Amino acid sequence: MSKKMILMSAVVAFLVAAVGSVFAAGHETPESKAVEARQGYMKLVGASSGPIWGLLKGETEYSDDLAKKIASELGALARYPVGQFFIKGTSKSEMAGKTRALMKIWEDMGGFEKALGDWASAATALEAAAAGGKDAFMAAAGKYGDTCGGCHKPYRAKDL
Ligand code: HEC
């Protein structure tokens, strides 16, 4: 193969790869974007809740500053309207391998919204508790910790 041919085939290979990735991006749909957004949100909830598990297990030392930091992060997340990403057509039954959200969410939207509301109230209650010192915060943290399972158990599948 001449140098020119090698260069040409490299250019062709590059173009094929570039067109391929544009095509893959074109496969983003309102449904796939909604799933990614709510999963990203849940990752943030998980990350900002991490220090709470440490405190509840006694592995992390309590301080008023830490309590305030946790409370402000979770309060902000609780006020963000994540419900908008639970659009129709985005259950595990319809998007297997992409989401763990069970069809039960859409069959029982009232129950799901209640579980979301319970979680959000427990998260915003941390803000007042953080101003009340260690005992108040630890009590609120315990209640907050129970609200994840209140939604995951009925509405989230074990795997994708
Ligand atoms: C009102 C319901 C609800 C509440 C409350 C809730 N979750 Fe979730 N969570 C879900 C659903 C539904 C999914 C699956 C989302 C998907 O796959 O589309 C999920 C997924 C997750 C994930 C995996 C994200 C990913 O895809 O990588 C984490 C981590 C998580 N939740 C953490 C938490 C923690 C921690 C709490 C409590 C402090 C909590 N969640 C409270 C409904 C909830």
C-alpha cells in the first residue's frame, strides 16, 4: 500500500468512527435523557447521604459544621423537582437494561409521590435539626435513613 493509500484509509476509518458516534448520540431520546437525569440525581443523593451513614454507624465524628453541610446539600436536593424525570415509558418493563424503576411507580403514582414526599420532608427536617445540636441531628438522621427503603423496596428493582 502506498503512503497515500494508508493515509486515505486512516481518514476513512476516522470518518466512519466519527459518523458512528454522531449516530449513537442521535439515539438519545427524551426517555433516555430522563433516565440518566434521575440516576444522576440519585447518585448525588447517595453521595451527600454518605456522611450520614458514617455518623449513624459511629464511624464519623459529629460536628455542627458537618451537620450543617449535610443538611444544606440534602435540603437543596430535596427541593429539586426530580419527579419530572419519571415520565411515562421509562419503566424497567419498557427500557430493560437501562433502568431499575419498576412499572409499579406509574401504576401507583400516588404512593410513589408519597414516598418521595416523605424523603424530602425528612431531608429538609435535617436543616432545622442541624441548628439544634448533636442529639437533634442524630434523631433526624435516623429518620432520614429509613426513607430510602420506603421507596426502593416497593418501586426499585434489584438490578437493571
Ligand atoms: C421516591 C423514591 C425514592 C427515594 C425516596 C429514594 N430513591 Fe434512590 N432510587 C429510586 C429509583 C426509582 C431508582 C432507580 C432509578 C433508575 O434506575 O432509573 C433509585 C436509584 C438509586 C441509586 C442508584 C443510582 C444509579 O443508577 O447509579 C442510588 C445510589 C440511590 N437511589 C440512593 C438513594 C438514597 C441514599 C436514598 C435515601 C437517602 C434514596 N435513594 C431515596 C427511588 C428513590
